[in-house]
Amino acid sequence: MHTRVFVYGSLRRGQSNHGLLSRARYLGECQLAGYVMYDLGPYPAAIKQPGAEGMLFGEVYDVDADTFRELDILEGLGEEYCREQVETPFGLAWVYLYLQPLDCALLIPQGDWSSRSPL
């Protein structure tokens, strides 16, 4: 079984957790409207915000069942993040959305983890 995932933070190319996608097939980059991104330090958080003007930048991968389970563990599925399906140019893909309060988190207005400004 293969599943598509949209990744926007530490799983993207050149980021700290990208190695988890070593068995995945890269499909391409895309953007999602209606989401905003926050900086949690070592990784970002994205939440759905209908009507938001910003874009969420990321990459889409085709992953096998083992990799999908590993991603669920990394993302703390059900505790820190939930999954939601989104339409991408490559078909439906899962995106991980943050579940916890974001009171002290800094907004990343450009929606691109790879190009965020360092503090």
C-alpha cells in the first residue's frame, strides 16, 4: 500500500528528519491555501485557517505503509498532530496539522519553513 503525504517542515529535503523519507518517492512541490504556519523551534506547526491569505509551502511524497507508520510516530499522531487529506496537483495527500495551543509560537508569515528567518 502506498500513500501520498504533504510535508512542510523537518521532513522536507535538506531538513533534519528528511532521512525518514529515504524509501519514499518524491512527487514535487506544491502550495496549500487556507493554512498558517508557526515556528515551534526545531520544527513547525501548521493549522487550517479558512480564509487565510497565506500559503503553506511543501513537498509531496509517495510513501509505503512502514514509512507512513513511522511518520505517524514522529508526528505524535492524535496527541501533537492530526492528519487531514488535502488536494494536491499529485492527487489526495495527507498533511499533519498541529493540535496543541500556539500561544507563544511565532507566526511564519511566508508559510515556508525552509526560508524562515533565523532569530
